[in-house]
Amino acid sequence: MKILHIDETFHPAFGYQANPLAKFQQKQGNEVFIVTPTKEYLYPVYREFGDDGTGLEKKDEIYEKETGVKIIRIPAKGYFLRRLVYGKEIFEIVDQINPDVVFVHCVETLTAMRFLLRKPKYPMMFDSHMLSMASDNKFVKIYEFMYRHLFTRIIKKRKYDVIRTQDDLYVNKHLGMPESQTPFISFGTDTILFSPSEEVRKKFRDENAIDQDSFVVVYTGKLTEAKGGQLLAEAFLKKFNSKITLVCVGTPPNNEYGKKVEEILRKSENQIIMFPTQGYLELAKFYQQADLSVFPKQCSMSFYDAQACGLPVLSENNNVNVERCSHNNGMNFNMGNVDDFRSKIEFMASIPLEQYNKMRYASRKFVENGYDYQDIALEYTEYLEKAIARYRK
């Protein structure tokens, strides 16, 4: 089967959904293409992501060689209301590839809307990455009204599947899509790349002057306000009772908030080791050397990468995180409460080894039993096959 992914954010050094999904679909024996913007039209956060001096073109080349997936980058016209606008080239390249099925990522994008408005030439499927908690802005009601009365009608009429990648009913409650057409397939992780390793743990700690008996907390991500950078810094300001080290993989933003985060981290009475933002393929060792992964704010797909390495997770108590951590694989702290965040870190560092090892085991099992991209890719392929069958009727 010739599968074409249309993804506005693809970067080979970024572990977002299309990266492992395309890789494993190619391994299944499919011919897989990814159409995505040229570098200058990627969202700013992706342009230099994990940049080690090799450049995006070289990274694309390496990804293609290692996976067999073909990456096609095309220029765009620009952005409208923070949404990418392609020219007619997007439709021309689809015709050139002549795929068996087209998978447009993020049904809320202008690109997806334009495909919906066209007479269908190929079987199609969409997905949604939206959460209800992320849909709050002053234009949202107007947008949702328009979407329900135009695009949802097309989706219902043509019986397109829109895969929910979050266990959240955003597309149903806000965009009016029927649940029968919006199956849930979670994000996941590459359990081959992300797995426990005592050898890496010992080597990393030796190389970075971390005591082997230290309880190491790892944070990977942006140190922005949206991700709780200051909350993390404040939790590590005062000395813990236990021997606790923070390994922080990410750089504070170049603004007043970022400067404040840096200042608090510098004043910490605990051992803190900072690393710049890393590419997806480089992240595994940071989880493998640690004892606990923390996410101070919101939800993160890195949750699954950490769990695959056998790491319990500590995250804020929003509804998604509470469900994720309800399998003896982690804990939640009260949202925005630095004292509770700090006390839960201390608690995790002091629990009996037998109890802790059970949490490590449960963390890896949690991923293996439903969040392994090898299995997830098979689920997506089944829905793509159904899209082809419907189109041919």
C-alpha cells in the first residue's frame, strides 16, 4: 500500500507522531511518503530542533536512509491566523505521488479544510491532536460554529475517520463529529529505542559526576511558562532531605521569564545538571540514567518515552495525567502547587526499593500493553485499509 502522510510539523529529530508511525508502516511493507513544509515554513520551534550543525536536509537524508520513508518538502505561501497556507503545489504533489490513501494530520488545519472542500480523488483519513483544555481563545466559538456547519457535514457525509490521538472528546463536543467516526488511538513510543539500560545508567552518571546512589530526576522539554519552567526551578530551590539530582534537558526562553527560571536554578541547593535541547534519538539515555521523570505542567508525549525506559512519572493532576498515572506507574501533584510537587519528589526518593521497583516494572508494562508504536502503526494501517475499501464501494 502506498501511504501519503501530510504533516505540517515533521522534523526527523522530533519524536512526534508521524516520525515513528511512518517508520513502522514502512517496516510493515508499505511504501510511505511524508509531505511537509520546507524549513522556512516550519513552526519556529521545529526549525532548529535538536540542531547539531548537520542541518535539516542532512537529517532528512539520514531518516530516509534508516527508515525507507520518503520525505518531500514543499514551500508554502505563509501563515494565516497562525495556520500554514500551501499553494496549489500541495495538490499537485499528491497527484504526482498517486497514493493509495492520504492521511492528513490535524483535521483542524487549513490544509485539512482545503482537502475536505475538494472533490475526493483518493481515499482519505484524518486525525486530531486537540484537547478541550487547549481550545480556549477568543475566536474559538466562531471557528467551532463554522467548522460544525461546513466541514463536519462533509466528514459525516463521506464517512471519513478522524482518529482522536488524545483520550478527549474535543472533536465530538466542540466540532460535532459523531463518536462512531472518531476512534481513539493514543500517542505512544518506540519501545526499541526507549528501553531500560543499566549499562547506560552507570556510564552516564560516571561521565557527569552523578553519584550512583543519587535519586535522579529528569525533565526534558521547554522551560517556558506553558510547561511550568519556574515551578520546576522553585521545587529544586531548597535542599531536599534525600540526595536528589535534577538533570534538566532544555533551555530557558530568551525573555524575562526565562531569565527568572535561570536565576532560580543557579541558586538551587541541590545538584542540577543542565543540557541543551536534544533530538529525539538522543533522549533515551537521559531517561535511562534517571529514577523519576517529571512534567510540571500540561501533558507531554514524552510521558510514554520515559515510561518505556521503566521510569515512574510525576505530573500535575489534570484529567489526562491522572488517568495516565493510575496504573502504579507514577503519581500526580496538585496543579501549580510547588510544595506538593516538591513533597511528591521527596516521597518518591524515599519509598522502599521493592515498592519502587514494582513501579518501574509497571511503567514499562503500561507502554508495552497499549502504547508501543509497532502495534499502534498496525491499528492505523487497518483504518487506512478501511478508508480504501469505503472509497471503492
